[in-house]
Amino acid sequence: MSETGLLEPTRLLPVDTVLHGKYRVQRYLSSGGYGNTYAVSSVDFGQRLAVKEFFIRGVNHRDTDQLTVKVSNSENVSMFEKQLAKFKREAERISSLHNDHIVRVHDCSEENGTAYYVMDYIDGESLDARLTRMRKPLSDEQARRVLMQLLDALRTVHAHGIWHLDLKPANVMIDQDNRVRLIDFGASKQAQSVEESMSTTLCYTRGYAPSEQIRMQIDRFGPWTDLYALGATLYHLLTCHRPPEVDSDEYSEAVFQFPENVGDTLRHVVFWLMQPTIARRPKSADEVLSLLSGKVVPTDVADGSENSENAESPENADAPGDDHIPTVKAEPLETQFHKRDSMVNRRQHILAVICIIGALLLLAAWLFSEHLKTLQPVRNVDTIVIEKKADV
């Protein structure tokens, strides 16, 4: 739904503004904390495209010409310039990603005191908007199709050393042909030295961000960070529920509530992707694709109950690249679930034995107590008899 009515008119570019002498603004599309997006048409060819304008909410405003972007407070000028440079690098990074499931960037320019990049216009809606419109979750088959396309997109993204860092239904578009397109790389960053990154504050969406992202452990970011968000996105698509927050006290298997028609495979994928500990998550999109093929499963994750049991805390987990990172092995899913059920049965049996032993101990204690009560009067009689003999 358009947010135009919620925005100050002076924040948006006027309709019919021509950018870079090539692109005419047709209408406003959306906004985020760091930019406004417009639908445009190519002046020369009439091609429908989209343009993202760098504009920081609460920091920037329009000059009297309604075009020029100004910094409202002089103290924010340095910050604006640094973020502007990152915005241009974002456009450069996305332009290097050639994949049918990633939005394509065609051009980038600076004018009006800010920067713009031109990208594909996607005639469709976000997955978030689709769920809202449908008022029901995606079917198993629909969710699987979306998952496969997103995994293909992430393979390309990660191969370039880029992490999206804000994967969620609102940042996944689906066009009229049901083709999925990953958009909005605003939070993304190239792999770089920790020292260069530590001064950067990255935004994230609660429920879709893993522990290392919430704690700003930038040196621990990797494909597994996006894969956690992919699991949270899949959970949302299958349930229409916001995913649980990994750092909440209630985060456990019981929080994950699936409709009955969701199959074991996709439930298993969600649990695997959303492991709070990095070492228990898959390390690449290819590992997840292997699982979906039905040939392999993770060695150390049977279901969501393993999220907290016998798992080290995220802050103490082995760093990516250590020898302790799990791999996958060939084993049918049915076998893995059978092992899980057998483990549950063994635990229930042990618990029952403990309860019986406890009951027997309580019974023995009670019988011993009753026996002591019967002995007490006898000791009293003996004392009286002895006293009488002494009087004689």
C-alpha cells in the first residue's frame, strides 16, 4: 500500500521530474530509512524502470526547488557523505549480480545533491503484500518454489562475497509470472576487514536476524546469516506468523506452530536454517538444495528441540571455518525422524523409571516412619517397669 499519505510532500520528488536527462518520474513506490523509490519511464524508449533515491529519513530535506536534497543539521554532513558513498557502492555491487532472481541495476548517477540508481521495475507485489492479500499461508508446493528461487539468488549473492542482511517477505518481489526477485540490498556489505566494519551500524529486522547480527558480531557474518533469515522467511510464508526472535526467552521448538498440511521436509528446513548457533546452521545454499533433493540431512539437528539442548550459546559458538562446523551426510529424512522419535521414546522411558523409583523411595520412607511410631510406646512401658523395680 502506498505510503504517500504518510510522508511530508517536500520529501518526495515531484511527478514528471526528469533524472539524468533520461528517466521521467511517474509515481512514488515506497520508502525506507535510507531512500525513496519511484516508478519511472525511459524518455527515449518508454521502458518502465524503477529509481532508488538516496534520502535519509530525519536527516535530509528538500530545498525550495523541491529537487535538491539538503542535510538538515550540519553535524550530520559527514555521516551523510559516508552513507552516500556506501549507497553508490551498493549500486555497483548489485550491478555485478547477474541472476534472474535478483533485481538488476542498469545505471547510477549523482544529481540534486544526492545519488540515484536505476533498476528493473517489477510488475508484481512483495511476498508480504501477497500474504496480506490472500489472508492465508502459501501451500507446501508454492513455498518450495519460492525457496528454490531464493536459494538460487543467494548462491549468486554469496559467490560475490556479499551478504544481503535483510532478507524478509517485504524484500522479495514476485511478478506476474510467479518469478521471485530479491530486492533491497541496502543493508548488504562486501566482506571486508573487521576494523573497517566495526564503526558501521547495520539495521536489521527483528525475527529475521540471527544472534550474530543482533549483537553486531560483524566478523561472524557469512552465508549462514542470510540463511537464518531465509528460514524465518519460509516460516512466515508457511504460517502467516511473524517468526520468533532468536534472543527471546521463549525461543524454542514450542514457539514454531505450523499448519497440519505443512510437510516434514519444509518443517525440517525451517528448524535447520533457524538454528541459533552458527555451527548448527547450513553453511551454503548448496547444502540446503542438497537437503531438498532428499539425499542428505544435517548430522546434528533432528528438529527444533535441538535449538537449545546440548548446544553452546551463540556467543561461544565456534567461529565459521573451525573444524567443529558440521557437514551433511547421506541419510533419508525418514531415518532421521525415526532416530528423533526413538530418542524421545528413550527419554520418556527413563523419566518413567525415575518416577517409579521416586515413588518407591517415598513409600519406603512412609513405612519406616509408621514403624517408628509403633516402637515408641514400647520404650515408654519399659521405662516405667524399670522405675518400679527401682522403688522396690
